[in-house]
Amino acid sequence: DTGVSQDPRHKITKRGQNVTFRCDPISEHNRLYWYRQTLGQGPEFLTYFQNEAQLEKSRLLSDRFSAERPKGSFSTLEIQRTEQGDSAMYLCASSPGLAGVGQFFGPGTRLTVL
Amino acid sequence: SQKIEQNSEALNIQEGKTATLTCNYTNYSPAYLQWYRQDPGRGPVFLLLIRENEKEKRKERLKVTFDTTLKQSLFHITASQPADSATYLCALYAGNNRKLIWGLGTSLAVNP
């Protein structure tokens, strides 16, 4: 399968714990995005990478969230000291950065904070 | 404030009919507008992109129109099938062209 993959698919954690999610984009795509989505809402932009450079981070994102994309390949999203409000689907998408091409999404990681 | 609005109510249509979904936006001048399909528990799937200088784009049974004067895009599914039942999201690039701003989506149910 050459699509975007995310791991884990589901994560249940207790409030205050740290969690880390991984995204493997389509190999030739240089752009990688992280979104958060809750029920009945559209995806909410979190951050964006072009190759290994993090070019934009949502102002909605608190300091508890951090993302990396070492070597411009896979990316990780870490949430420290999780809160119940962090419960959501975390989506990763990649794109080749070409005009006329949309973003390709992974299946998402569903986080539940107890 | 900047907003993207899609039909908030679910759309129910009969198989074989044309489904029309609306996406309205304010205070943007997007270079691109995109439509995605999302099934429950899955990530969105890219369907079509239309540029600001394009009036219409087609792909198989799908058609998208883009009216920058009305600030509106219409998404049509002709000869609809029960398998078309899903939530459809519109999204547009805002300003710096690096991120998408998303609508809330419209749920479509095609009844056999």
C-alpha cells in the first residue's frame, strides 16, 4: 500500500500522560500536514512541513503539542500532559505541492483521553 | 470574520437523482477550492480541485462550479448511487496557500 499511513489507529490514555503519533506520507510528497478533527467538524489545521522544515503552526496549538519531521520523511506529533479536550481524531495528510493536486489523508489516529 | 459554510442539514435523495451540495465563503479570495469525501472513521478523500479562473470542472459523475462573484461553489453528483452516501467537505486555500480552511461538511444519504 503506497498511501499515507498512521500509527497507532487508536490510543486511549489517562489525563496527564504524553502520547506520540506517527505518520508516514506518500514517499514522493514533500508536504506534510497534521489536522485535528472532532465529531461534526471539519479538519482543523495544526501544522505543516515542507520537507523537514516546519513552516507553519496553528496559533490554536498550545505548547503541549510538538511535531517533527526528521529527514523530511515520516513525521511525529507529540502531545504532552494530555487533557480530556485533546480527545479527537488526528489526521495526517501529504501532498506533492503541485498545482491542481489535493491532499492525501491517512486513516487517522483516534485519541481518547480518560 | 472569515467563514466557510456548507448545508448544515443532511441531504437525502433518491438513487438516480442529482445531488447538489453548496459551499459558501466570506472574506476570502481563494486561489483554489477543493472538495473531499469522508466516510465515518476515515480520513477525507480528495475528489476535485477548481481554480479561481475556472467556472466548472468535471470528473466522471462529479461536477464542481466556482462563482467568485457569489463566493460560492456547487458540487453535483449525477446519477447518484447508495455508495455515494458520505459526508462531503469543501476546503479552500487561504492567503499564503499553505493550508486548507475547511467547512463542516454536508452529510449525503442516497436511498435505494
